[in-house]
Amino acid sequence: MRLVFAGTPEVAVPALDALIASERHEVVAVVTRPDAPAGRGRRLVASPVAERAEEAGIEVLKPARPRDEDFLARLREIGPDCCPVVAYGALLPKPALEIPAHGWVNLHFSLLPAWRGAAPVQHAILAGDEVTGASTFLIEEGLDSGPVFGVLTEQVRPTDTSGDLLTRLAFAGAGLLSATMDGIEDGSLKAVPQPAEGISLAPKISVADARIDWAAPALRVDRVVRGCAPAPGAWTTFRGERLKVMSAALTTDRTDLAPGAIAAAKNSVHIGTGSHAVELLWVQPQGKKPMKAADWARGVRIAAGERLGADQPA
């Protein structure tokens, strides 16, 4: 089939690579988000998908909005049979959905209908799911509600961050998306409507959502740290400034610390929660580089009675 691939971030590149390598399909163009400012100089930078497509000599389309008539006209000229999608980052209007004969097929990183929305992997970790996965489905105008072509499952490991889990799903999902294209082409694969039960939503995680509540149980604190890594990054406050908590570990060593209370030793930093303490491993103070938590604690010289999140409402 003639394919137009739509995707933007690094997580979409494995699927693009798999389709480029396919002997049964031809990626004739790529649709991605416009170049965006990045770095200290805020210069415009192409998306990872755009960079990969340009390396492969594939035409790249960067519409400001997918409903722009110039973009829709070019897509009609290309005449794709199907448009596979991975984390494109914009809603597709009905005129665009109607162009490819086999529609737009999305690789979504959850077991639909669970975790429909922008942040399925983060929400799976925040919810404590032990198993998640990926699904390919036919895009319709509803939010991730279209019929499903195929699924795969992936175990959520106890120490997984969102970044860890998403990386594994990106590579496994690349194979699923390629197999879905094969099945659509030869007619062996039919989309099945999603069940009406088991629907859950996964909206984008905000910075406010990533703030650690030290009065919550340690297990919840651990999930917030892992679920928000690497972005937007779990955080708390210390002496009125933001402190990013990049990694932490569950421990049963301390049950005597009040929520947010700090117990700093030579090589460890424990913080009290609503249950037992967690150990901080890596932190990033405001305006500084990431560092080991023990190095941070030595540098700030923690006084007796100081705690993290001290400005949070009780």
C-alpha cells in the first residue's frame, strides 16, 4: 500500500522505521507538526519524525492545522491507501479522514478502551496497572473510540518510569502497526468495535498534577515520581523553591518520619510520607543540574524540623 505516516516525537520513529523497511508498503510522505522552538536559543527545530523522513528522502508535510486546504489538496494529490499514525499531536478533521481508502490507523499505547487520551502510559503507572499494552485502531471523530485492529500486552515493571515503558511499547508497537498494515492490505484483518465497558480517560498530565503530596502513602508517591518521569517531572518545594524529584525508591526502613520530614545521612536521604518513608535518589534544584539527593542534602545543610512541601496546605 501507499502510506502517508503521521507522527511527531521520538516515540513515533520506531514505527516509521518499521514501515520504511517493509517490503509490502511504500511510505510516500510524512505528516508532522511544524518546527518548534527548542533549547536556550529557542531556535526552530524539526520534529524527530521529520528528521528521520528527510534522512530517508521522504516528502515531509508540516501543516499548521490539518484542516488547511493546501495540506488537504496535497494529500489528495498523493492519494495514500492508508495513513498510519503514532503520536501526531493534532486532531484530524473529517475531510482529512475521508481521503485514504483505508482511513487513518492509530497506534495507541494502551489496551483500548482503557486510557483513551494523550497520556495513556503515564496514567497506567499512576493507577498502578500491572499490565498495559498497545492497540491499533481506525481513527474516527471520537476520542480514541474507533474499532480495534490488533493489540499487544506489556507488563509494567515495579521500577518502570513512563519513559521506560513508553520506549518498550514504541518498539513492540512498531511491529504491531506494520502487521496491521499487512492485514488491511490482504483483507485478513477486520476492525472490531471497542466494548462499551472499561472505558477510562488519560488526559495530559499537567505540572500541577505532578506535585508530590507527601501526606499520601509511599506507594502513591512512588507512582507519581515514576509516572511523571521524564515529563513533566514530579516535584515538591524546599525553602520556597521548586525541587524536581527525578527518581526515588520505596523503602520500609523508616516509619517514624512525618509527611515531608527529611532524614539525611551521609549517603542517603529519606522523606516521610503518609505511610513509610521513601528514599530520594536523584533531584534537580531550581535553576541547577540534576544531582544525587545525598549531594543536594549536604549542599543545602538541612536544619532540624525542615521538610519538603512545607508550603502545601495541611
